[in-house]
Amino acid sequence: MTHKPGWFQRVEDTLDQWGKPAWIASMVVGFVLFWPIGLAILGYMIWSGRMGCGSKRRHWRKWGKAMERPTGNSAFDDYREETLRRLEDEQQAFTAFLKRLRDAKDRAEFDRFRAERDARPAPDTGGPDPVAT
């Protein structure tokens, strides 16, 4: 099953292929035709990181798309899938480790707080001693 991108995705991919000048030109044309269109394009360019200098988001998105396609070499595709699965497993294990570490730290801080609180003498309320009467 092949996925056909919508018109918006096709326009975005075409402008990405042409680069930042194409995005700027489309924004200017949008302002000339109807200013809210130009403003919407400008907002999208800022939100998506296309206005930033040296933005790596587009580069990584292209990498992600390339990693989804089979290469035709079944041995490499199997190796890639196994490596990605192994990396995902390692990421989950590391995330679980960090959670256990945070929980242990929280527990230690709470135990230390309780020990300090229990070690303090009880505050004197200044009232009569109920045991003495």
C-alpha cells in the first residue's frame, strides 16, 4: 500500500526542494495577494523552523523518511530493522533506569526529611501539660 501525500504535503515538499528562497517568495506572494495568507505562511515558517539559520529539523525529517523505505537489499534491511529494534529496547531500558534512579533519589530525600523531622524536639505550645494534671 502506497501512501499518497495530500496537496499541502506536496507543496511543502516542493518548496523544501527549492529551499529557503522559495519559502520567502511564497510568503511575499501571499502578502501581495491577501495579507492573511502571507501572515499564515510566515507563521508556519517560524513554527516549523524554516526561518532559523542552520535548522536541522528538515535534515532529520528527510533522514526519517529515508529510513522508512526498503533499500532493496534484504540483508541490509533486516540488519537495519534489528538495529532499530535493539536501539528502541535500549532506550526503553534506559528510560526505566532513569525512572528508578529518580524514584530512589526522591525516596532518599523523603527519608532524610522524615529523619530530620523526627529528630527535632516537639515544639512547646505553652499550654498546660495534660500528663501532669
